[in-house]
Amino acid sequence: MSYLVFCEKKSYNIFMESILTLYKIGTGPSSSHTMGPRNAAKWMRKHYPDAKKFHVILYGSLALTGKGHLTDVVLRKILGKNTTFEWDIHSKIAHPNTLQIEAKCTDGNHIQRFISIGGGEILLEGEKKEKKDIYPFSNFQQIKDYCSAKSLDLSDFALFFEPNLLQKLEKVFKTMKKSIQNGLQKEGYLPGSIHAKRKAKLLYNVAIENEDSSLLRTRLVSSYAYAVSEENASGGIIVTAPTCGSSGVLPACLYYLERKYSLEEEKILRALIVAGIFGNIIRTNASISGAFAGCQAEIGTACSMASAAVTYLMGGTIEDMETAAEIAMEHHLGLTCDPIDGLVQIPCIERNATAALRALDAASLAPYLSSSRKISFDTIVKTMLDTGKDMKKEYKETASGGLAKHYSEDKEVL
Ligand code: SF4
């Protein structure tokens, strides 16, 4: 095929997976701490169906924030009531999200360690990620060169390699919208120790009661991001985009634009593809895991994805989409992950709203900045990875630094 000739000429590595793997439908509150461990438990149940008891050891970030992320609750749901837990925060481990499950069976005990690598995916310890490479590219420059040589837009580029994407993304967008609609209906408090109040409905009502306000966009978009994030925090069904903790950013932007401009569904689905291309590049070259690289890897990635999607919907060029995605990540660099009590609530929920607004702003700036920019998307992704590696572990989903550490001081005054 012609694309292979093109790739051979450039000696590309074959390297990127399906875009669909970024958009997983499931229950929150965390892709690495809830969805991943749930998959590990299912693996144990499948391989040891006669097990009468299980013993789980959670290490690293899973031990430090697993209670707030409901890791034990989801594991018990799959493994059963006869499950005991150990929270080991001291052992040295190669990956911050490691768990061990021991199945006690009639023929003896069977131990398996798992690594939750982010986005709900798990690996057996020692297992290499089996990549189902679909895209013969590994960075944005390569993709841009290819699109330019073939006169393709970004969504058509992805459809060439994944022809069924549009049909498969229909359910993804439907679920995103449903999570917004569900979240907007609910009031009261979120589960967990900090008694955080749900705010999506309040923000939405304020928005529609003051439709002439210059703050209408801010309030509406925020209400949508809050709605998804509150659904996530309370164990509702959401779509990772690219993770549970950052699941409100992209749907908030897409839903807002769909309603404001009465956009056709296919256009929105193509925007999801564009967002997925940028998320895929970040996952391939850096990380989308807060435990590995801080919140810049989750919310920063979600913001990049959303800003590229918005730029696409507004008719921007590939250069504009790259610029928007770059701006969105650049101004999240260094963002720490410090969830209070390990709950995906503070700072996570508000952060989804502010990132959605930043994505819209980045998209509106991009067309005027793209011809004179100095930083490429690939460079900002490398920078994010380096920044994540340099971050202290207290700021990488351990609930032991930042807001998680100082939160209690405000209990006296607020
Ligand atoms: S602070 Fe960011 S990375 Fe950490 S749990 Fe919250 S959303 Fe996820």
C-alpha cells in the first residue's frame, strides 16, 4: 500500500495503538486505581474459578490512595466478601501502581502480581505490553508530513487506518452525553470523607437563569465538566478521555459546541478522532497516568485533546490544531496530582472545569498564533515527560503532598 512506501522512505517505527483504547466506557472514579484493579480481579476469577478466598496487597500509589479511589470496594465486588487487604506503602516497587492478588484454592495458593499502567489497562508483572500497532507513526510531525503528502485531514488520516472508528465512537459520544445529563440532575453530597457538595446542577441553573450574562459560556461548560466528574467521583458510568479523573474535559467542550452550533453528529465524532490522535501521541511518547507523571499527564492531556477537537470543529487547520494542543499542554506543565484523602474530587472536579475552559481559549488563540509559534507539539510532550520524571513522588497520586497535605489546615477556618 502507498502509505507503507511512504513510511519506508522515512524509516518510521511502527508504534501507535487504536484511538479507541483511550475511550473506555466504565465506572469511576479512577482508571488506574479502579478500572485497572477491576480487570486484575477479573483475571484472577477467570484463572482460579474455584478460589474460596483472596488476599490482596496494594503497593505504592494504590496503597496510598486506594481507599479514596475505592480500589478495595471494586476488588471486593469481583473477588467476593472473603477478601482481605494489606496496604503496603513501604516496599520498593518498580511501578507505582502495583498490586498482588493471592487466590487460596483447594490445590494450593496462587500468587499473581499486576501493574496498572493507566487508562484502565493492566499487565501481569514482567509482561511486556502487547501492542496492537495500527498507526505506522509515533509522533505528530510524522503524521503531519503524511497528511500533507496525501492531502488528508486528521480525521480522514485516522479513518484510513481504522475504518470503523466512526461507528464505534457513536456509543462513546452517547455515553459522554448521558454522563453529563445524569450529573446535571443530581444534588446532595459526593461519597467520601470530605463531604464535597455536588455543584453541576447549581452551575447549570445559574447559567440558564442568566442567559444574557457574559459568563454564560464559563458557567455552562463548567457545569458539564462538573456533571461528568461528579458522576465519576460517585462511581457512575463515564468514558475515559483519556482517564477517569480527567473524563469531564472533552465531553464538556463537545457538548457545549454541539448544542451551541447544532453540529451534526458525524462532525463531533470526527472531532473525537482528532482528540484521540493527540491523546495517542502523548500516551505513546510520555504518559497519561497521574501516578507516573502527575496531573499534567491526565488533565494536561485531556486539555490538549479537547483543544485540538474544538479547533477542528471551528474549522482550523492541522497547524492550528497542533498549536491549540501545544498551548493546552504547555500551561499544564508541572501540574501535580495531590487528591485530598485520595478521593478523585478535590482538586480533580474543579480542575476538569478549568481545563475545559482553557481548551476553548487555546482553540480560539491558536489560529492567530500558529504561523509564528516556536514550540511543536512533540516538544511539549517530551517536556511533559521530563517534568513528570523530575516530580517528587509526593506529587504523583500518593495523596501525601500539596493540597492533600495542607487541606486539614483549612478545616479550622473554612
Ligand atoms: S489530581 Fe489530576 S491526576 Fe490526580 S487524581 Fe485528580 S484528576 Fe487524576
